[in-house]
Amino acid sequence: RSKDKDKTRNVVSKSDKKAFEEAKKRLKLEQEDRKKIIPELRKKSRRDYLKKRGSDKLEDLEADIAEEEYFFGQTKLTKREKTDLEYKQKVLKLAKEHRAAGDIEKIDRYYIPRDDVKPQEKYVEDRSERGQGSEQSRWEEEHMNAALLKFGAKDAKEKKSKKYDVIMDEEIEFIQALKMPGTLKDKNESSKNVKEDKKMSIAETKKSLPIYQFKKDLIQAVCDHQILIIEGETGSGKTTQIPQYLHEAGFTKNNKKIGCTQPRRVAAMSVASRVADELGWKLGNEVGYSIRFEDCTSERTILKYMTDGMLLREFLSEPDLAGYSVLIIDEAHERTLHTDILFGLVKDIARFRPDLKLLISSATLDAQKFSEFFDDANIFRIPGRRYPVDIYYTKAPEADYLDAAVVSVLQIHVTQPLGDILVFLTGQEEIETANELLLERTRKLGSKIKELIILPIYSTLPSEMQAKIFEPTPPNARKVVLATNIAETSLTI
């Protein structure tokens, strides 16, 4: 635990020890820079001083000669005095000639090239003009441009006329097997709403979720029962909306928190970011997430999303979880090792703490099994899904399923209207192979097809790269996400 604690990056605030070490390192760097730059500054100061001193001494010499000529001009001088005066006059003349020669050098003029003298930079050709045959290539380019301007390109008409459309060879045939209707009336209305989804405000988006109709019933059920099994379709809004409803109902009073576990790291991060946007709060303050090696929470956090492993770690430091008023075990149907261990621990705590509310969220029909495990707990079902789902199967089995997936993506991209594609593959190696195949084939097609943005996501990918899948797709383009089972639950892309 101590090793992980040292490696954990605290996003909200840095510890005093780390801040002190950083300040100490910065001070050391400043001292080293000062040692390096002071000798250079001394040289510069000395040069400026000598330049100014030369001018002052020249003026003093000129004034000295003028004074001697004024006072001793009519007087007969000795041989030594004459020699000193002539010496001063000669030095003054040479100094003035030296200064005049320096001014002459500054004037631009032509010098005969010499091997031992390097020409100034301003007289040298640009890098783009250097090289063998550069003058010849410029001459050819000028004459070609002049010819095109006068006569035009001979194949201009052929370029304008589009002879052929993109033909997809090796197309895969599909058969529609099952159609699951959504809460929207038909497919056309669904696609229209997808396009207008960006224009909808957050409040309208929340109201369009299937769970919104059962808000009051859900809060009442949580108040009436200590343990509740919630069953709802994927995308119904369970993960993002239930903690908000409970916060509005007053379950976060007296410095209590609502905890929600997720089986995936990227799910905890993305859901916390979404909830913070919906509530208008800064991520890390009232809404935060906690994953291994990264803690984005503070003392003010009341809605906390975390992985199953992080909640298990909290059991070590706080066995009764006194800081939580509600615990939500999300995606219970995943049945990971950490989730199964959590079931036994939270069941024990629920008997010990009657004030703790326990919600088990599942997206499949296994809710009855969970209910039996938690002493016949009540089941709250949320029917409906936002969009219809059509299931298609290939007519014949494919020998190379990876190549078939790539062909299917390009087939959908060319023939179907705009909309993102999510491809599930078995691991990182297959994702990288599919990425290369898609890049190679889209480059060959060039501008004949619309832009296809390929985004991979797997567990070892850095968090910054994983977050790219949630960025909005540019207009007139399509996004294809190549994912492992990391994007199977809790993510709405």
C-alpha cells in the first residue's frame, strides 16, 4: 500500500513534501543557470564599457590638444614638448581614421570572393535555393506555369469528370436476425435525434433517458429498502443519474459520500467527468474519481467513482465505510474477482450498518440471483432503451474474422450514412493489426471516401489516449473505435 501511495498521482493537490522538493530542485537549477550566465554578462559589460571608454578617451585627447594649441600656440616649445604634441596629434588622427574605416565597412558593397573569408549570411542563398540544378528547376517551373496559364492543362476536363465510383470488392453479406425497438418511434427519428444531440442542452439530454420517468419511484424505493437490485438496459442512465438523484434527495448531508464502483479504469474516469459536466462542478471537487496510481478527489468530494479494487483498499483503512451513506456496485453482471469479493463484504456491512443504503446495478437478467444472495432484496426494473438495436449475422462463416471486420468497417463507411462504429477485438495485437489494415486501405482510397478517424483503446494505453474516444467527431467524418472488452460496459461513445 505504501508503494502504491507514493506512486499515486494526486490530480487535485500536491503534497507539501513534493512541493518542497520541486521548489528545492527549481532553486538549484536557478543557481546553476546564474553561475553559467554571470561570466557571459561580465564579458558583455566589459565590452560595452571599453567601447564607451574609447569614445571618452578620444574626446579627452582632442580637448587636450586643443587646449595646448590655445595656450602655447604663440610660445616657443622645447623639443620634448613638440614631440609630445606631435605624438598626440598622430594618435588622434589614427584613431579617427580607424573609426571612419569601421563606418565604411558597414556600408553594403561588393567584395571579390576569397577562400579564406566566409561571406556574410545575408549574401548567401536561401536553403530552398541551394543544391544542384536549383536555378534550372526554377527556370523550368516558371515556364511550365506560364504555359499552363496560357493554354491550361490538357487533362483538366478528364480530372473534372468523375468516371468511376468507389467499388468495394469482397463485400460481406449480412442477414437481419433480430430487431429490438427503442423508446424512439422509428429509425429515421433516431438518426435525426443523433444529429441534434449536440444541440440539445444537458437538461434535455437527461430528460430523454429512460430512467428519468422513474426518478421519484427510485428515490422512494431507496428510502424504503436498505438493499435494492436495479436492473436496466445499457444506456438507460443508471451510472450517471442515480448518484445525482440521491444527492438531490439529501443522501450527502452531514459530510456523507455516495460511492459508485466501476469494473474498468476508463469507465470511472469518463463517468465522473460526465457527471461533473452535468452538475456544472469542477472535476475533483464535489465529483471525483479514484483509480490506481491516480486520485482525483478532495475533502469536498461527495460523489466518488472508483474501481472495485480501490473500494477494497478503502476497506483496509475504514472497515465500516463510515464516510459513505450510499454504495452503488455498478455493472454487477461483469462478475469480476473484485466484484464477487465486494458482494460478501458489503453484505456483511449492510447487516452491521442499517443506515447504509446498498444498490446493486445490473444490465442483464441475473437480477434474481443477486436478489437471492442479498436475502431476497427487492428488484427495481427500468424498462426501455434510447435507440433501437438491429442485430445482423453474416450469411456464411468467415475464414479470417479480423480481415472481415476491416472490410465490414469500410463497407459501412462507404455505403451507410454518418455515424460512429465500435469494433470489439480480443486484444492489443489484433487492435494494432486492424489499425494498420484500415490505415493502409483508407490511404489507397484517398479522397474518394470521407475521412475515417481510427481510435484504438485497450487497458495498457495511456489515459490521455483513452480519453480521445470521447472527443466529438468532426463534421463530415466518421469515427471507428477499435476496443477490447474495456469499452463493453459503462461507456457511451
